[in-house]
Amino acid sequence: MATALNLQRNSEVYMSTVDLAGGAAATALTSSNTWRVEVLAGYAASQSSATQDITSLESGISPDRSTQRFNTAINPVEWSFQTYLRPTGVLNTSGAGSETATGNSQPLADWFLWQSLLSNAAWSVGSGGSSALRSAWQTGGKFGLAERATAANVAAHNSNYATANEYHLYMKMDNVVYQVRNASVNEASIDAAIDGIATTSWSGFGRNFVELTGPARDNLISVIGGINNAGTERSAASNVNASVVGGEYHVWGRYNVAGTITTSAFIKNRLSSVTVSHQPQGQSADTYTLAVTGLGFTYSNAITFLTPEELASLNTPIGQFTGAKTITGNFTAYLRTGEDETAQFLRNIVNDSRTQIAQFANANLKIGGSTAPFVAIDMPAVQFNFPTHSVEDIIGISVEFLAQESNETKGTGSELTMIVSAAS
């Protein structure tokens, strides 16, 4: 029989709380705990090994010059993919603008990935008929990073967690199916280049990268669709509601919003802007609303893994820990003269002799502008680097910054608030 090639364009990615490689049944998958992720070309997942080379070199006319290589450890899985940043319209926790089946706010198509990154709150618990959605997004499409207690249809949340929640990524690479077991989300980067559509680049780690074969593969194919082990075509069992019916998954970007099936919108970067504020020493604050030529944002958990170093053993990772949160951003804009323009902003930042100005400066990135659909990221305390010039046909400036907590909310993890607005 001729061998078959597997094509990237036929790939599908899913995120779930259910571990099929660990023996879970197809009925454990529901549209509350298993979600499709529509990725762009260039996704990746791999697991490498750590090696040790031992060489010998001795004197004489016929020395031993051999080299031996040993696999000493299996490194954590590294995975990455890119998605479009798409507001859904599921903004509220009850009534109009809510998903009628759950009352949870799910304002972005990849809301569960954002929650995996930002929060200690698992976005779903249980399996099969006992599965339940647990969104930590607040009503109005808001995610405040500060620690908060449980509210109506909103899970308790804390961004200062020691270990990241672990899920399972399923990557159907055409006809070959892999599972990244115990996957954690480490970093997200939003790219809002003005000539494109807003995207988020996701990356993270996992414990094991395994090919699903036998019953585990058939269990997944019976839910997401494809050719099973017997060569039979199986149809996908998808749902636009987050339900507890076994053997289903939630589609990407389509929701039952107050009884109406909606399709998530794309964000046009050309409409993006940034509002920054800076208070010079001894003066009142200046606020600048700037048209940008480029805009970026990155949130990193700095996850690291612990791996034993026992001799004569192939060591495997035993666990992960988060490092310091790093929340950074950047934007480029034309150098403009005039009141509250980029030349004044550059001059005031460069002339500020304080070593830290975060408590006197803030930034609000408006990806997609101020008219829905858009995503706004408001950071109440930011440390600006000195802006630099970009000398081209039109002279511009480049600005980088780090988000911090304000003094008033120190220790609560309150570096930012995300607000999503969807087109009506």
C-alpha cells in the first residue's frame, strides 16, 4: 500500500482538560472542557533530549580517540501556534450578551487560552456529565488581573500563582494525531502591525509528546472527526453551546449569544491607537492619544521545569514552576510636533531624571481602536524606556515599556485590565 503524505493545511488543534492518552473515554469530552483552536500556518510542537558526550584522548601512536553520546534526560515539550484575536460577543455573565447555556463571559475566541495564561482558575472542571465551565472573565468582557473572589458566574482568580494549570493539547496533523500531555501556557504576544489582522502568538510547555494510537486515537476521532483506525470516516460532533453532553467539542469562534448563533469578528489593526500619560516632575500629567505605525504586547510567565539528574537513567521532568511575570509592550509612531504629540512625549520622558517613573505614567493599548470590535489593555503603572528615533523617509520614534503594579494595589497582581468589545 502506498504511503500517505500529511499536509499542514489539514491540521487541527484542540485544547481539553481530558487526558485520552491516560485512558479517558470519548464520552469524557464535552463542549465545556474541549475547545477547537483554529491556528495559522507555522504551528509547532516537539520534544528533544538532553545529551552528554564523553570523549577519550590519550597519548601514544594508536590512542583511543572515541566519542560516546548518551541521552540523559527528556526535555519538556515546547509548543507554539498563532491565532487571530477575535471578539465573540459573549461579554456578560447574565442576560443579553451572555451565552445562554452557562452565563459565563467568554469575550474572545481564545478566552480559555488567556485564562490559562493569566489565572490560577481552571477554565473547566470535571468530565462528561459532570463537566462545568469556570470562566474567570468578568461581565462586560473584562479581565482584571488583580486578585478577586468568586462572583456570580465568575470564578475566583489570582495571577500570582506558583505553578500553572495544566491541560492537554491535541494536534491532528492530517492523519497522524498527537497529544501534548500536561500542557501549560507560558507566553502570549499580540501583534498589531497596521497592515494586518490582530493576532496572538501562543507558546508553552508540556510533560510528554505522544502519538495517539489504538483506542485513544479512535476516541478522539469519534469526537473531532476524521478517518479512524479501521479506515472509516467519522463526522465531527461539535456544539456552539458549552454543554455537558459527552462526545462533543466546542467550535472555534461561533457562540450561542442570547439565543442567536454568532461568528466572532476580526480586528483591523489599521484602526489601533495608544493612549499614554506621563506626569513630569512638579507638573500636572500630560495625556497623549497617538496614532501608531506598529503596536505589540507580550505577557510571559517565565515557566521553568525541574528535571532529576540520576546516573544511568533517562530522566524526565517532574514539575514546573512560574517565574516573575513580565508584561511588556512597544509601539512605533511618527515624530510629530505640537501639543500632546510624540515630540513632546519624547522630550518629557528623556528629561525626567527619576530612575523610576512607573507611578507617574500609564498606558492603554487600543487594538482595533475605540469602536467595536476592539481589545483594550489598560496598564495603570508603566516604566517607559527612553524612546529612540527611526530615521526613514518619515522620521518616527520607537517606545518600549514594562507594566508594573501601582503603589495602591501592590501585591494584588494588578498590572493590567483587559477589556473586549464586540461589534453588535
